Amino acid sequence: MPSEVSFPATAVWGYAYETAFSFIFPLALFFFFRKRHREFRFRPLLVGFAAYFAVSLVRGAFRYLILTDSVRQIPAMFYTISALLSGVLEEAGRYLAFRYALDGCDSFQDAVSYGIGHGGMEQMFGTGVLASKFLYRALRCNSIGLSGMIAGMDPERAEAFALELESSADSSLPSSLLMSACWAEGMFLHIALSVLVLAAVVYVGEKKQLWIAMALHTFLDIIPPLIVWSKVPLPMLTNSLIALMPIVYAYKVWKRIRREEIQNGFKNDAPRRDLQSGGKL
């Protein structure tokens, strides 16, 4: 166990930045889009928040039932099942939200708003809460010292907590900036998946986009542990480059659909569309 732990100023500022970024960026991004295009509505944003929260509860229950101690002892099985749960349940929740809760919100602007809400909830109450916890620990540890932090703990727990503090103290503002860039990419990934799922709900012949979204989400959740296990150089950069693939794919789907809409004379606010026949669902 370390005799003392101290968080350098750059680590404290880094955790402060991560906390602020996690809670501010999603809403700032939404209002940026809304200022440029008034078609960005609050309803999909709020439904995105609620849907992610609901899916998290369901996913948590499944994880409790399926990811038992015996499964956790087999890392490959644990990460694969965990990725499947996230990929399938999150995209199923996204589909149900567009199909029922957002009936009538059929534009791609609505998909972007929903994606910001969905990803924003994950960012705020995932990375945001975690970053704020590290910030509190950093300030507290620098104030009362390691001995004050572990006072009253049993020796085994105290040692584990001290090692955790020492590890979290090994951070910096540049690493926090890099982390936030990855989180921003994650937000655009949620937007991309929302575009695909909206296409599956709104357009005839595009139902396959739901299954593609599930497959892409699952694949992206499997990649990080594979990168770590394979000891790939520059793991964060490698993961970020791979995460660009679904974003590029969703952009191409959006461009194709918009081109077909224009060719068929549809307006941006048209009801559900059959692009092949020019009719409506």
C-alpha cells in the first residue's frame, strides 16, 4: 500500500474538465443544432433521455441474471454477452421509442435530437458521475491525505482503496482532453445509430437498418476489450478509427434516402414513406 497519495494540479483540473464536459456537451450540442435549424425538437431529446434510462434498468436486470460469477470467470464469454445485451437492448429500445413514443417525429432532425438525448443520458450519468467522483476524491485526498481517506477501513479494503486512489492520481489534463474527444465521438455514434433506426421505422424496405444497428453496436462494444487483450498500439486511436465506420455508414444511408426523397418529391416533414413506389405506408 502506498504511504501517501497526492493528486497533481493537472489531474484535478482534468477531472474538473471531464465533469463539466460530460454534463454540458450534450445540451450544448442540441442547442447548437436547434439554433441553426428550428426543426430540432425537445420531445425526441427528452424521450432519448427516458429511453436510455429505461433500457439501462432492463439491461441491468439481464446482466444480473445472465452474467453470473461462472460467466465472469471466462472473459471472452463475459464481454461477448455484455456486448450483445447492450447492442440488442439499446437498439430495441431505440426502435420502440421511434415506433411508439415518437410516432409523428419522422425527420432525421428528430433522429439527431433523440441520439443526443440517448447518448447524453449515458454520458451524464456514466462518465459524468464517474468523473465527478474522481474529482471529489482528488480534492478530498489533497485536503486530508491518504490516512484520512482510509480511516476506519479494514486493512484489506484500505489497501485496495489506496491503490485505486494512486491509479486515479496518475492522470493529466491532456489525457482528459483526449478522453472527452472520444466521448464526443461516442455522441455522434449514438446519433448515427438513431439515424439508422429511424430509417428502419419510417421507410419501406429499410427495416434491415435496425439489425445493422444492433450488429454495429454489439461489434463496437466487443472491440475495446479485444484491443486491450491484443495489446494493439495506440488503443484509443484505434478504437476511435473503428468507431468512425458506423458514423460514415449512417451518413451514406442518410444521403441515399434524402436523394431518393428528392427524386420522389417528398418533403422533409412527409409521413412514413415508400421510396420505391412513391407511395406512403
